[in-house]
Amino acid sequence: MINSKEVIWKKDETISLLLKRMNFVFPMIVVKINGRLIKKDKYSTQLINDNDEISVIHMISGG
């Protein structure tokens, strides 16, 4: 599940690969897996497991 939408799981997929596949291209993104915040420097190594719940939040600045 990504942002409450069911998505097909791919074995050995990292956060970076998932973001690319799902076309999340925003420059400021926060990712949580099962409610746990993942640091950006871990995106290329953090694997996603089957049945993980992922939240992708893009930060927007404004004034």
C-alpha cells in the first residue's frame, strides 16, 4: 500500500526504485514505512517488504 492505494509489490525494490517507478519526482519528499520515518540517505538501500504500508509525503513551501 502506498498512500492508501494498493500497488503491486516487486521483490528487492528499494525506496528509490519505488519512487522512480511511481513517478514521485518532487524535490522534497518524506517517506514512512509502517509509520517509521526513513532517512533520505537510506532510500537507495532500504528494501520494501510485501505488505508494507508506505506513506510518501511531498513537502510544499509557501508564504
